Amino acid sequence: MAMQNKKSRRQQILESLASMLEASPGARITTAALAKQVGVSEAALYRHFPSKSKMFEGLIEFIEETIFSRITIILSEEDDVFGRCEKILYLMLAFSEKNPGMTRILTGDALAGETDRLRQRVAQLFDRVETQLKQILREAELRENLHFGLSIAATVNMMMAMVDGKVAQFVRSEFRIQPTTAWKEQWPYFIKGFLVETA
């Protein structure tokens, strides 16, 4: 039972941190303000997390688990190469839209002044998504004899840049411009130039 209480308090701290990141775009979150939001002392915060950096790591872990568990589901349910890519990219946009505070972590906006390790971990998360997309295209190239107008690396880089741009715009607009806005109309035009006709 004590473990359950500890877990729920950790969860409460992380949810409060995410909420504060959303409520105060551009602001740094202090442990004193976070403790006040949670309704505990700063000492109580540190009993659950040894540092603010570890609190951010807890949110990054949640982002990783959510995104990669859903990517696994997409890969099991969708066979079409561009269907897979579109659903993975849309997942990134929809996750950002539903979790504005955590999106500030993904863009690095909330990590200014924090340890480099946190930024590296976020970079690794994006690298993993990029690697997954490259693997999808490579498999399709071999299995379906598809030919891309650009190299696979350049194709995936463009896909990731589009997601990055929409997510950064969301944060820069203080969450007014939704990342999924016009995505369904944009995606078909976006992928048109990727494939080349073969004789």
C-alpha cells in the first residue's frame, strides 16, 4: 500500500509539472512553485525525485513509452508503407496537441538551463522515430520494388522536418496553432513527390 501511495505521489508531481509547463509558456519552473502546486514541501518533492532533472526524465520516459507502444500497434495493424509513415507522423502531432506542456520538452523550450543529458535524450527519441521510418521505407523498397525520388534518408528527413515545424509552431504560438491543423489535406500533396514512376 505504501508503494502505491508513493507511485501516485510521483504521478501527481509529474502531472503537476506538465500542467505548469502548459500554463506558463516560456517560463522556467522552480521546485518551490512545483511543490506549492502539488501541495507539499520541497523536501517532499525530493523524496520522490532527487532533482528537477529527474522529474523531467520522468516526463520524457512517459513520452517514450506512449509513442513507441503506439508505433508498435501501428506496425501491427497497418501494412501500407505510406499509411504506416502517415500514422506515425500523425501520432507525433496528435500527442503534442493533447500534451502541450510535454511538447515544450520535445522542442527543448522547457529544457533551457537544464542538463545536456535531457536534451540528448529527447534527441534520441526523435532519432528512434526517424530510424523506424527509414526501416519502413527500406523494407517497402525491397519488398514492393518502390523507387523514391530522394534517398530514404532525405525522404525521412523531410517527413521529420514537417513534424518538427508543426510542433515548433504550436509552442511558438503559445498553443494556439494546433499541430494537426490541415494535416489530412497536406499529407497527400506532401508524399506525391516521393515516388518515381518506373517503366
